Amino acid sequence: MTADAMAGVHERLAGYRERFDTLFADYFDTVARQRLPRSTFVPEALDLVRDMSLRGGKRLRVALLHEAARLVTPEAVAGLDEAALSIELLQTHGLIHDDIIDDSPLRRGGPSVYHAYRDRFPDRPQTALGLSILAGDLAAFLSVQVLLNAPVPVGLRQAMAAVQVTAGADTVVGQVLDLERDFGPAPDREALDLVSDYKSARYSVLAPLELGLLAAGEDPAAHRGELARYARLVGVSGQMRDDYLDLFADEAATGKAAGSDVREGRRSYAVCAVLEAATGGERELVESALAGSGCTPEAIGRIQEIARRHGVDEQLREDIRRTAAAAAAVAAGWRPRWRDEAVEFFRRLPLWAAQQVL
């Protein structure tokens, strides 16, 4: 993929993000102006949801949503703003609950909602936990409410809400699968792909595609198979990229120390690839680090050395490239049916994402 093509994808994503961040801030201002019960905790919960939502992120889901509508028409499409708000509110819900599950103190350069509440109530851990869960729930229900208030026909609202609720349920299933993955023997590739599909691809890629097509008047059910295949490949490629960066990227580039998946006992794509390649004593070192008993910075460095000695880093990069190329090929097959400009965006996107680390 040429430098110009990469720059074109980046610029388009940046444009969607800039416009949406303004829309998101305005949305929360509107919610805050609504009549809320007399309370201290309720506005605090809304403020924490707002802060987490506005803190950043690539807004890739927003871009996918708008480009999915552009597959059908270049004209403005009603309901896209509400669908974009819904997608990102569901993302906020997921981040808040992920940080509870992982006991993560930081998210997007600031405190997680869970740790913000723990700081607020240091002597009431159950209160902090309960309010964190409820803040995540608030984001989830707002994500459905905003769709049901979209300025589109009732039938379309209901269809879009059904897509979003299904995506939310699939994501919860994916989170359960993610926790299960780290018990017992190292999962195989099929199991890892299943987690990526349910935990991220279905709500981050497939749902925005379906919502954009619905808003533009297209029935996504007629193309469910190929849309789901594209989403799964993009999701798997993206997760492998994240796992690769977690183990191999420079801390100066990522903003965090390498090896967090190992330290937290996660059997990620990268960790499983190291386990498969490692020999007897090497494997014992990795398993000890995963169990928490031997996970020092020095151990992470030795695991990186083991991985590079066996070519795991190059194997992962090749897997990322191959999976991204497969996703691009699926999108290229949409040309006879949909607008070429938008098809080209979907073809380039996974290739652009893969090149961010390769």
C-alpha cells in the first residue's frame, strides 16, 4: 500500500473523528441539561461516563458506520449521528466493565472509572465497585436510548436497535470467552479467533457496517455472510496487532511497559505463539511468568528473546499481513454491488491498520 493511500485513509479517519468528538460533547451537554433526580452520585456517574467517552480513541467505528452508508449513497443519511453516538456509548460501557474485570487503574491516559470511584470511596470498596458497574450500565442503556430517539421511521429505529443489542450481547459472550481462554491448556488458533470475533469484531466492525447500511436503505441481512467474514478478519488482524505490540513494541511508542498480557496471565495470540515455539526450559519460564510467580521485567525481556530466537515476531507479523490481506480481498469483492469509492476505503483499511506496526 502506497504512502499516499495510507495518508488518505488516515486523513479520512481524522475527519470523522474531529466531527464526531464535537457531536459527542454536545450530546452529553444535552443529557446533562435533562431533568435529573436530586442527587450527587447521579451527575457524578454521568460525568465519569462523559469523561471516559470524550478522552479519545480512534473513532474507527464511527468511520466504518459512515463509510458503510457511503457504500450505498454519497448523500447525507438520517440517523447516522445517532448510530455513531450509540456505537461509542457501547464502547464506553465495554471499557468501564473491562477495567473492573482487569482491575486496571488507567485508561486512555487517565484514571479508569473503577479506580476513580475507588479513590472517591477508599473505605467503601463495594460502593466503588457497585457505582462503577452502574456507570457502565448507564452507558449501555444510553446507547440504546439514543437510537430509539433517532429521527427516522419507527421500523428503522427498531431494526438499528436490534443490531446494537445483539452486538452488545455478543460482546458480553466474548468477554466470558476471553476469561475462559486463560484457564487450562493454551488455546488453539480457532479458539483465539472465536474470542476476537465475539469480543471485538462483532460490535466494532460488523455492527457499524450493518447500522450504516440500514440507515442508507440497504438490507444487511442479504449480505450477512460476507459482512461477517470481513468483520472477523479485520477483528482478528487487529487483535493480533495489539498482542504483537503488547509483547514487542517499545514503551516510548506505546506509553506502557511491554508484556502486560504476560503479567496478567493472558493467553493472547503472541503469548500462545511463544508457548508453542518454546522448548522445555523456555516454556517453563513463560508458564511461570503467566502464573505471576516469575514475572519480573527481566523475565519479560527473556521471553522477548525466546520469541525472537524462534522467529515468533516475524511469524506474527506475517499472520497480521495475511489476515489483513484476506479482509481486503473480501471488501474488493463488493465492487460490482456498491460504490467504488467506499469499497476502496474498506479494502484499504485493514492494510493501513496492519502497516501501523509492520
